[in-house]
Amino acid sequence: MGEAKRRANIRLANEKLVKPMSFARFQLLTIGARAADSRLVSGEVSYWSDLDEQILGLISIDYTDEDYVWMIFARDRIGRFRCCDLEVNLSSEPKATEALISKMATLVKEGIPLDFGSQGDEPNAPFDLLSVAHSSELHEYFKITQNDPGHMPAKMAIKEIGPWLAPSDPHFVREFQTTAFDQRIWELYLWAAFRELGFDVLQPEAPDFFCSSPTASFTVEATTVSPSTSGPLADHPDPKTPEEQAEFLKHYMPMKFGSSLTSKLNKRNAAGEPYWDRPETQGKPFIIAVADFHKPSDLENLGSMTYSQGALWPYLYGRRVVYQAKGDGGYWRMVDGSEHIYGGKTVPTGFFDLPGAENVSAVLFSNAGTLPKFNRMGLLAGYVPQNYIYFRQGYRYDPSPDAYVGIPFQENILSPDYEEYWSDELQLFHNPNAKNPISPEIFSGITQYYFQDNDLHSITPENSIISSFTSVFHISDNDKPA
């Protein structure tokens, strides 16, 4: 047998032990593995794994030298995929790929060492969001995550993300499982979105996140809009007509957003320090991230987060848009907002104009920090339960200058063409009065709003989703055609 044929046979044998991996699955399994500066110096080319996904492989290109690198990832002592071996200065992608597959196949054939993924810096125990070690009553959504086969994709996404987290709050896991599922899954979502956007993420005691990259650093405090159990806002309106909906967005929802935002604006620690004067934040942009969980969905109604976001920007900026009729048509124009009044309670509009709000660089919002989001990202990564189908429908951004509502869409999440990212639904509202403004370039790729020349402007990626909901269908044997 000639040398060329012998090498070809070895390659064929190796390729039976190693398989290509999808981008989405590799991204989920290694979500915390990359340093923020890596994307500035290299670009990912292809992804690989052994047949049992004990080890993963990555081919990347070095932008500086225009050569190639392979890396092998394995789980460390607490279950995180991290880089364990690599080779640099390879002259071409085919050579790098052949070398990677050969190395991975050798590890499989010889037996992957038990400590191959150990890094020496792991904590004593993983941050485990799914194991229950208490007797408290479990939250209904947590039970669904644990036990409903249709939500297995979300469970797998949470299982992979959990060990990367290191929150300072010792009650995080218990609250995720019991009394504060919505608040905690919102923080999980933010962590994943910040990592996807290319930031290194630390979780100090307060604020919740310290994010950094080679070009910027900022801190983020997460909050949610929760149901009111007392006071005027406990009497929740039930808008049915367009006029009732407009009143709901003009008065009730600004109060709800305002209550959550101003509580963070006015919060002080034991030393009397607001968030922006604490060591982790001082001199850096400070962002409040808010999500609306105050009215969950039921069998007949969508949750409030699918339609409440229209109240946020008028409250933040103290402005609103009205339709001005003219001849046979008309146009939209910006006017000053007014106070928000509901149930005998009155609050001023314009959060960014409140005393102290100049210390808030921006407000970050999403209506997708939810269990369905984790389901969709798990599905994209290939965690697909048998006999389930998933559809997503909602509204995309309409770039037409006179558009008032979005473009409706419906998509099969299991379609090979379906794409989605953690950060897709994020919206950043820049504070025009900020002491420490944050550059729009830092959040490139998400929807952003800012005031210029006394008018609201936006940076909106193509096909951005305004709101959506996800339907899960279980196909039983009785549903199958005869």
C-alpha cells in the first residue's frame, strides 16, 4: 500500500469517529468559553465533535497572520466545555481540519483521560439550577421546565448555561425554583445575551452584571415589572377596544414601568450608595434592564409583555407620537407627554428627566427573556423531543416611514432555515442626559433608540422582531392520520 493511500485510509477511519457540529449547538455548549477579545483577533470557521460529544473541536482563522488554529474542548470538573488543547500557525483550513480530526480521533481511540478537561480553577461544586435541595413549593414554570417533555429544549439550555454562572446572591437557585422564576430567568437570559454580544460577564453583589470587552465596560442592574398586590395599580384594567388599549399604554403601563425603574434609581446600599457610586460602577456607564412579567399569559390571553412595550419609550423620554390629520391623509408627529393618571394616582412622565436619572446611561428592554426563548434556543441547538412541533408567530419591524404596526410572521422553528440569537429582541434606550453615555457601537446588532434634534431616532436591524409568542404542539398517536 502506498503512503498516500495509507494516509487516505487513516483519514477515512478518523472521519468515522468525528462529525461536524452545528453552529447553534457549539455556541450553546461553549457559551462561556470565549474571552471577549477573541472575536477581535480571530474568526470561527467550523465546528466538530466526537460521536458522543465528549470532546468538541473548533477551527478558527487568525486575522493578524491569516493562518489557522484548531482547538479541542472538553468538560471541566463542573461540566463546562473549555479549551484543553490547541495547535496554531497552520497554513490552510484543510490542513487545520485534518489535524484536528486526527487529534480528536486519537483521543477517542486511546480513551479520553478523565481529567482531560480539568483546568485547575473550577469551584468546588457547579452552580446547579435544576437539582432541588429544599422543601419549598416549586414554581409552576420550574415544574414545567423539569417535567414537561415539550420543554426539554429549555431544560437543556438552562443545564448548559447554569454551570457558567457565578452570582453573588446565595438565594439565586432557590428563588429560580420557587418564588422568583420570572426574575431569575430574565437574568439568565441577559447573561446569555451579553455573552453572545461578545462581553466578558462578572456577577458582583450589586449591580447584577459587570460587562467588559477590549473597547468598553459597563454595569447592569436587572429588574422586572411584577403584579401589583395593593394600591391603585392592583385594580388591573382589561382593555378590549383600541381606545381602551391606548389608555392602558398611556397611563397604567408607564406607572408599572416607572415603579420598577424608579425603585432602582432610588435604591441605596447600607453605606448609602446608589448603584452608580459603588466601586464596580463608579465612572462607568450604568444600565437598568427591565422586563414586564406583571400579567402572564393564559389559555385565552397573551401575556402583557407581548403588547406593553409601546408604553416604555414615551415614559422614558416624556414624549409621545400623535396622528395629525391633513387633507385625505395625515402624518405622525412628536409632542410632549403628559402626566400618567390611574386610580387616583398621578406620576410625572419622563424617567430620564427625573433627579438622579442622569446617572442611568440607558434602559435595556426585552420581551423575550422567557421560558419560550430558552425552548427555541435549545431547539436550534438540536435538542428536539419526539412528537413535538413548535411554531412562532408575531410581528417584525416594518421599516416603512408611515408604519404603525409591524409585519406579521409565522415560522416553523424546526425548519432548517430558521435562525435566532439570544440578543435578537433586545432594545436599548439611550439617555440623552446621561453623565456617562454609552456608545451605540458597543451594542451593534441590536435595536437602539436615541434622541437627536428633538426627535426620536432608531437603529433597527433588518427583520427585528417586535413581539412574538411560541406555540408547542404534541402529536399523539391519535393525531396521526390513518
